[in-house]
Amino acid sequence: MTNEEISVKIFKALGHPIRYKIVKFLYNGPMCVCKLNEDIEFSQANLSQHLKILKEAGILVSEKIGMNIHYKISSDKIKNIIDSVDELVVNFILK
């Protein structure tokens, strides 16, 4: 896979409203999938599918702690993308 294809995969993964919401939930730190399931109003199967796409794009990583799976953003560089988009939106709205 080329660098360009990987970049497109990341943007596609972040481009879905539910997946973007998941990443925003995880912005401040790891969270149990059970907590994500409470906060995101979709079925567990639907949530699992979105988490899989985010993991495959390299945006999230997971860790099993006890009986639970915890997800977190894989890199501060992903947070930088989110911050840049949020800043762009604020500047766009204010103009």
C-alpha cells in the first residue's frame, strides 16, 4: 500500500460521523468498549464494525484489561489532525 493510499484510508475512516464521534470520545484517553457502547447510540455490532475500521486505519489501538477491551488513539499525530480540523472549522465559521 502506498503512502497516498494509507493517507486516504485514514481520512476515509475519520470521514464517517460515528467514527469521528468515537475518536472525539477517546481524545482525552483510553476508554472501555462498554463505556463507548453507552455513549454511542448504536448496536454493539455496529460499534464493533466502526472500531474495526478505525483500528485497520491505524487510528486506534486496543488492549484487553481483565474482561474488557479498552481503546485509545494510537498517536498524538491523530490528535493533531483532529485539532487542525476543529481549528479550521472554527475559522471557517467565523469568516
